[in-house]
Amino acid sequence: MKKSKKKNKTIAIFTGYYLPFLGGIERYTEKLIKHLNHLGYNIIIVTSNYDNLKEFEQNEYYSIYRLPVYSLFCKRYPIIKKNKDYKRILQELSTKQIDAIICNTRFHLTSLIGGKFAKKYNIPVLAIEHGSNHFTVNNKILDFFGQIYEHLLTNHLKRYIKSYYGVSERCNKWLKHFNIDAKGVFYNSVEKTAYDKFKNKTYLTNNKGKTIITYAGRLIKEKGIMELLEAYSNISKNYKNLLLVIAGDGPLLDQLKEKYHNQKDIKFVGKLNYDEVMALYNNTDIFVYPSMYPEGLPTSILEAGIMKCAIVATNRGGTIEVINNEKYGRIAQETVEDIERQICTYLDNNDIMIKCKENIQQRINEEFTWDVTANKIANVLEEIINEKN
């Protein structure tokens, strides 16, 4: 696709959160923005002001507008405050000659706002689904009412958005639960150049001879972090020269640090930026992602894989589309016992671990890079823009 075809076209991305909030969706959006910008698009991000950030910012890749939110649940589910600042921001956006809109994550209110905005100003719009099950807070009563809310919100959203895509086939299968037939997959992806950029970087020092096991992600119950720590505690009784590194922040951090403070082979490093995470993966032998969360396609699986980590992960979201047989990694059941068993598969056979590292990197390089995904999205954007014109 020639860059000149897309010059000066403006794409607005409505998304529940954006950086500095750090999660898989935010990383997906960040990489997509950079690649669309490289292809010639101007990018506007419309998101929630979840933490008293600047209302407007601009850099070389995009401009960003942050909508006001209520403080309640703002870091879990931002509820947009439709006050005078909200109305002023939307009025300003209406002057930007937006050519197309992308709405990230169907169940965030920013998607409904983006859909309504698109209809009001006759702008082509599509939605990208990042989940594969109902959003959960691990409370049966709250989850029950949350599911009702999600169905009501989605039915409302369908009045404004007709085109849906998933970041994995699992996401598209989930959309059928809402009677939505997805039009295709925009796979979550990684940079093809990541390994060459970070293969000589290091995050950990003085760990020569140790087998490094890593988790990177939010420290919430739904990510399986408690099961991983219990499994590792069992493993460490029978294996020497191990180190478990836990990277990430969240409501469980202080509790887990206190519980395991006497176990010197467990290292909590807190929230890391992208370069630090990739350098950590370069030090890592086994990456474990025991999620019980309604994932789309976890970014960390792709990033760890391209950095030649042997992977143990649960069958959530599109993970099984990446690790689709045992030569690429190990899929664990969501139990302490099976997480432990799958990790030990690598610890007991170094040849299996080495082969999985090589194979998963090759697979991700061939199928899950941003060069492929961004061009696919750009082609769809051109189609919907041309259809309108």
C-alpha cells in the first residue's frame, strides 16, 4: 500500500484507557498508532482522564484528548462525566475533519461515545474487540449484574457500530454471544525488530547460573498470580538455582510482597516500562502467564515469545492460536498443580525448553508482527473511507 494514498487522513481512536495506564490493550493501541502514523495517517486518541492527567497532549505520533470521569472505579471501569468539559472536548473534536473512527473494547463507554459521535457526523466507524468472556470482578452478585449491563450496553452500541473485528479468533467467537458476526481478525502483534533491539540488553544482574522464571502483568486475582506463586513455592523446594521475577503493579502487590518476603528467590520488581520488560524477557528462561481473565490475545505472550522465552500459559483468549501445539509452548490448566507440572516440564528437560524458545520466536515472527497487522487495518480503513466517499 502506497504511503501517499493515506496522507493527511485522520483516524480517531476511542479507547477506555491509554498510556501511562499500562496493559495489553494500551500496548496494542500504542503500536497501532505508530504504524498507522508511519503509513501516513494523523491520529487522535480519545480516552478517559482516569488519574488527573493533562486534558490535552500532543507528540510526534498523535494528539490525545482525555474525557472527565467520576472517581469511583476510575482505574477499573471509567464512567465518563458528561459535564461542560466533556461537551467542550467533543465540540472541538467535531472540527478535526476525522475520516474514520476506531473504537477499542466494546464494553467501555468510550466506544459508545465514539459510535454516537460517528453517527452524528457521518464518519465511518469500526470496533476492535479485545475480550473473550464477560468482564469479571470475582464477585458472583456483581458479575451477574455486570453481565446484564454488558448486554444492555452492547445492544445499544450495535445501533451505532456495524463493523466488528477481534484481536484473535477467540474474540470473534465471543462476539457471537452478542449476536455479532465479526468481519475479521486484527491480531495483537509485536515489533519484528524487537529481538535484535533487545537481545544484548539486560535487566537482571548477578544471576549467572540461575534459571529465571518470569511473570509480567497486573497483580490482580484474575491473572492467576496467586496460583503461580503457590506453584513456584512448591517447585523451589525440589530445584536449585531458580529465581521467580514478578513484574507489575496492582492491588495485590503489597499483600504478596508481605506473604513471600522471606523467600529470597522471589523478586518483586514493580511496574516496568516497555524497554525494561523486554530486557527482562531477554534474561528470562520460562515465562508464565496463568491468566484466568477474559483475554483477547495477551501482548506479554507475544513479547516474551519473540524474546525466546519458553512459555507456560493458560488457555485464555487467543493464546491457543499462538501456542497451538507443544512445540511452541505449554498450555496449563488453571490449577496450581498443573501450572507446577508444566513449568517442571522445562526444568526437567533442557532440550525441550531450548526447542520451544526457538520455535515460538519463529512462529511469532511469521504470523504476529505489526508490519502485517497494521497494513491489514489500514486496508480496511481505506475501504470504509472510500465507501463513504
